[in-house]
Amino acid sequence: MPLKAPRRGGFAACSPAHARRLLKLEDERKRMKVLVPVKRVIDSNVKARVKSDQTGVDLANVKMAMNPFDEIAIEEAVRLKEKGVATEVIAVSIGPVQAQETIRTALAMGADRGILIQTDVDVEPLAVAKLLKAVIAEENPDLVVMGKQAIDGDNNAVGQMLAALLDWPQATFASKIEVAGDTATVTREIDGGLQVLSASLPAVITADLRLNEPRYASLPNIMKAKKKEIAMKTPADYGVDVAARLKVLKVTEPPKRTAGVKVENAAELVAKLKSEGVL
């Protein structure tokens, strides 16, 4: 039986087969894919040790985990999926084969599949952005949500570089994200207050600390994550040169804090500051 068009919108009169095709196309238009880069770093609860030759941080026998800001980004993407805004969440990591564990954590939190670009090179921010751009060209996501920075390099650069390479809108330091249709409204933290931005999708958003509180992965979800797909890639697959362009001259631990001195009153405090050359 031919279908009648509704009063407002909907499909014109057509065959049932054609109507199904139109419904499928409409469903595809509503699909929203979110890509979340995640990095394997030293666990934030572990004290980093500098190598004896001061060439870098000693990673031998050190507990590793997902970068905390990336964990927040995964949580936000999963929440968008739970709200029905997003339909697929993809976790991407660049690093050694052990980074599969980091991706499995993201999958246990609710991501649908993962991509590992395997390399033993400590990839610099620009090369990371170029690799992510290549992944995005293949996956065609509507939104990239990522941590504002990694706690090892503290560069706070990949999100901005990626947005520039893609020529996409960007919103950094997000403390709140709302997505409606083709627009993302982002509240971001700035010095002295909050700023609200509206960005047209596709866009790049970097997550700040107060965006959300990441969930703990349940045991059933951890078991399910073991069966989810992780595609293995290399930088060569994307034609990106990851050779280092920066050279670390020396890495040192911060100076140890000296013991404080108690004073009886303000006058003694001022005198002490003057004797130390502070005033």
C-alpha cells in the first residue's frame, strides 16, 4: 500500500521498499561517531623516577595507566552515547603494544572499538596530530573529544594542532559539553570565570578536570572488553614520519623543599624576609 505523507515533514507517497531506503538514509544521517585519543602514561599515583644519566624518566617496572584527562574524555563520550546523542565511540592510542591495555580500559568503560597505532618511538605532538588526522580521514567522526594534555609531556598541544590541521572548530578546557543536532555548546574554564562557546560539528573538544568523574569499569564490562575489536596499525600505514625533531638535553627532579621556620609575630616575619633577601 502506498505511504501517505504526514502533514508536516515525513516521506511522500512511495513504495514500501523505497520508504525503507529513505528511513535507512535518515538513520545514517542521525548516526554520530565520537573519536577519543587515549595515551598510556605513568599511573598518576606513582612517583616518577629520573634515570641516573638524566636522559629521561625511568619506566622500568612502573605501573602504567590511561592519562587521567583522556579518561575524562572517554567518560564524556560514553555519556553522550548513553544520552542517545552518539552512536559509536572509538578509542585511538599511539604507542607500544602494551597500549592495548589502555584501549581495553576505554572499551571496558563503554567505548565500542579501538585502534592502536603501534610504535616504540616517543611520538611528538605534531606527529600525533598528523596520525590522528589520518585516522579521522578514514573513520569520518563527527566529534573528537580528547584530554587537554598528557600528564607526562604536559604539552597541551595536540588538540589545537589537530583542529588546525583539520580546519575544524575547537573548544579547549571544556568543563561542560552539550550536543544538539550539528552544534556543540561548550563551557570552558578561563582565568577568572567561564566562557561558553558554540561550535559547529565536526569539531575538536579538549576535556578539563571538572568535566566529569570517570566511572569504574565493572567486572562484566572488563570481560566484554576482551572480545571487542582493536585494529592494529603502524605510522607507516598512514604515511606519517614520527622521527623525533626535539632533543631532550636533561631531565632532573624538582629540588627538595627545605624545612620552614616559625616566627612569633609580623615584625619578626618581616625581619626574617629581609635577612633572606626576599624584601
